[in-house]
Amino acid sequence: MSKITKEQVEHVADLARLSFTEAEIEEFTNQMSKVIDYAEVLNELDTENVEPTTHVMDVRNVLREDNVKPSLQREEALKNAPKQKDGQFEVPSVLD
């Protein structure tokens, strides 16, 4: 893969709304090129018999099963609400 260019670093910084000095851009260009070079070294590894994984450890879902349980009646849930309208909590608008 080709080296990371200064223009690419500037473009990514612009997308992320970041501003850097010329010295920082040069430093990031060198650092990102080193990361890409290392990734290219990893591409040379023989992974033919390696099973794909999404996690390095054998992790299982530790969440409980969903069980239907009785819940509060609407009136009970709304009884201490500072404002309510049409059986729902009324909150200040956050959008104009």
C-alpha cells in the first residue's frame, strides 16, 4: 500500500473538524504511514487454519432471558409527573 500523504491527513482532519499545525500534520503523516506499514506486515501472516473471531476470548451472552412481568399502570406512573398530556409525560420541546 502507498504511504499516507499530507493531503490525506489534512482531509481527514477537515472531516473531523480538527485543525493542526504543519508540524503536527507532518508527525501524523509519519505515524499513520507506520501504522499502515505494520498492517501490511500482518497481512503476510498465514491465517489459513485460523477460525474467524469477533472477540479474543470465548464470550457468551451473559444477559438474562426476557420475561414478561407486570408493570405500573399508566395512572400510577404519571401520578407524580409535573406535567402530563393525553396520558403521556409532557416535557419541554428540544427542537424548534
